[in-house]
Amino acid sequence: MIKNKKVNAAIIIIGNEILSGRTQDTNTGTIALWLNSIGVKVQEVRVIPDIEKTIIDTVNILRKANDYVFTTGGIGPTHDDITAESISKAFFLDYEIHKEAFKILEAYYKPGEFNKGRQKMVWMPKDAKLILNPTSGAPGFSVNNVFCLPGVPSILKSMLGGLKNMISGGKPIISYAINLRTVESEISKPLTFVQENNKEVEIGSYPFFRAGKVGVSIVLRSDNKSKIEVCNSQILEFVDQKKIEIIESS
Amino acid sequence: MIKNKKVNAAIIIIGNEILSGRTQDTNTGTIALWLNSIGVKVQEVRVIPDIEKTIIDTVNILRKANDYVFTTGGIGPTHDDITAESISKAFFLDYEIHKEAFKILEAYYKPGEFNKGRQKMVWMPKDAKLILNPTSGAPGFSVNNVFCLPGVPSILKSMLGGLKNMISGGKPIISYAINLRTVESEISKPLTFVQENNKEVEIGSYPFFRAGKVGVSIVLRSDNKSKIEVCNSQILEFVDQKKIEIIESS
């Protein structure tokens, strides 16, 4: 494990259903939180349509700019599932039946149920590595630093555990939140000052409305716990001076 | 209104909190559904961090490739709110106090409450057009084809109505869903055939799991109602032949 290196990733959400607003993407959050826990930071997410050229171009741009790329969606049995073929083209690899995947699905389905439609799911880029699927059989796959996962959130979630040994992360990214009963304009000046003094901690400020009351959530992120603590103590100092109520911190 | 032209848009979600997985983006869905209703199709969504160069580069790429670009987030009063200044730089415009926005917020707040922190929210690209905010006062703004909205979902939602006259859409995009009690592999072949015969209708196929039962949602999208009807009747034909149960359609 490379422990002192910053490791980053991009996520590509492939699917017209997200772009149309019909379906709410939740896979970004699932993948991002899991990646943070193994020391990988998500730098960018792109949601793109089921168009071959767009998939190829996006994969090729992002795989060069990031340590890892994760795609979701488009690996099922229907006509709009074009991720595996597009990835093959992105890497100039043959698109062919993956023997190991074929065996897995042949054993997964009852005799006679592994029909032509389902057999589409074992067509992959040549020599792709499989990502096992404990929920519904059909595996995902990876080629170099690109990992292709399904779009159905519960299935995707169940496959992340199997990915762990395929990813080398840095230090886990720690996140600490301080929720205050205040408004952003009240704390913007001292918070800017704290950010300037703590450049290695990413400080975010997010207003919220809960039960008719406004508040601000200050979120500190870093892979260095002691730097978060220093930053937190400087924030608590101005919070105390300004007599702002702390709702919770965690 | 241009009624026979395809009009497209990109959405840029600006915010580390989405990339970290801490916050679930819902603004994409809100904007996309609203744009569909006025005949604008979302082609791409990018989620990017609060980094000036990334914002400038992303805005400049997407504003040239799309009829409209919508940004969300980063227009509040704190140090991490850098959207307005970044947009100014993307367009080589001065970043300055917007007199009309100043007047609006001066009138909105009680005397003495329009402090330095809040005054940051009236700094905008020179000659930006305002997007009024009926919820919390501080306006969004547009420059050419780029529309900058806040990140807080309820505020963003309340501002879309005021945008309507600033956008010229095409024909509204109609969406029709047929939910079947089947699995994708059962219908993949005839559905591919229907897609090949109906190239102007975008056909999506989405498996679902509800109350322990599997099903498939077929979604037809087009700006032409009669083409959707033709496509639907061809689908109903094979659904009937295969004796597949229709759960609902709408």
C-alpha cells in the first residue's frame, strides 16, 4: 500500500435515466464514501448518455488524468447496455466472450435459463479482470485502472468489498463536521482566516435548514488527523468568542 | 420560441461536499426535469471541486458545446464560494459589485444586517443578469448562456420559475414508462428490434426490485408524441405474445 501518496479517482455515471431526471443517482455517494475509507479521493464525476463515442472519449480522458476510474451502468443484457463494448474500443481490445464469466453465469442460472439475452453479459474486453457479484451473478470487470460496475445501487454496493484488493489507496481521508446555530455571513471572515492558516485541511461551509431553523455545517477534511484537530481548535476559538451555539460535532 | 430545434444543456455541480459523498446531489434531477418540460435536454453533468481553474476550464468547455450551462453551488458568503469570481475570469469580465443586487439585498435585510460577509454575495461578473431568489434574497446570475444557481436545493427550486423567460427551448420532451413483471434478458431481443425500428425514440430498459419482486421499466423518450405511441404499440405486441404482465404504464 502506498501510504504517503495522494490517490485520486473519477466516477463516470453512464445512463440517460440520470440525465433525464427520472432516476436519482446514489452510486456517486456510495462509491465516494467507500473510496475515502481506503484513502482515495474523488476528483470529478461525469454523468454521460448511453452514446458509444461519449463513453469512449470520457473514459480515455479520465483514465489518464486519474489513478482510478469507476463506471456505473450499462452492463446488463439489453440494447442500451453498451459499456463493455465501448470500454473494449477505448482500449483497442477485442470484445469477446469471457470464459470465466461464462462459467460463473452458467453455474448461477438453472439449466436452460442462461439464454442468449443473459449471455450478452459475459461479452467483455479481452482479458478483463472480473469483479464478482454476490447479489445477482453477473460480474463487473476491470481493464487497467478502469473498473466497470452495474447501475443498480444495491448490486453495486454488494460488489465494492470484492474490489478492495484491486485498489491501492493512500491514507484514509478523515472528515469532521461542526454544526453551528448561526448563518454563514456571521462566520465567513474568521473562517477565511482559519482556512488561510490551515491550507492542508479542506474547509467547507454549508448552510442548512432543519425544523424551521437555520444553521451552518463546517466540514473539515484531510488525511492528517492532527491537522484537523488544530483547525478545529481555531474554529472553536472564534465560535466561543462570538458566543455561537454548537449544535453537534462529529 | 424555436420549436423545431434540438436544444441541449449541461449542468455543473460545484462542490467538494458532493464529491466526498457527504451530501447527495438532488439538483441535477430538479434542473433536468424542469428543462425537459421546456424542451431542453441535458447532455452531460459534471461534478467538480471548489477549485478556480477547474471551474473556469469546465465552464469554458461546456458553454461552447451546449446551448445552455447551469451551475449550482458556490455563490454564498464564505471562502469556499468562488463561483462568481471564477465565472468572471472564464469570460474575462471584471468581478465587481452588482448595483441592482446590492439594492435588492440592502432592502431584504434589516438595517445593519447587510454586513461585509453578506456583501460578498453581490460581487458578480460585470453586467451579469440577475436571477431572482424568492426564498432567501441573494440572487443568482447569468452571463451569456451560463446560469449560476445556488447549491441549497429548496432555494434553487424556487428560482427556476424566474428563469423561464431567459431560456428558449424546443419541443417539450415526453417520457412514457411501461413497467413489466419480467427480467431484462426475456425482452432484450424484441426490444432491440423495436429500438432499431424507432430510431427517433430513445428506449431505456431499467431493472427494478420492489417488495421482493423483480421487474423491468421500459422508458420511451422523444419530443414526438405519435412516435412514442407507435413505439409503445410495438412493445405491447411482444409483451402480449410473451404473456408478460404489465404492472403499470404512464
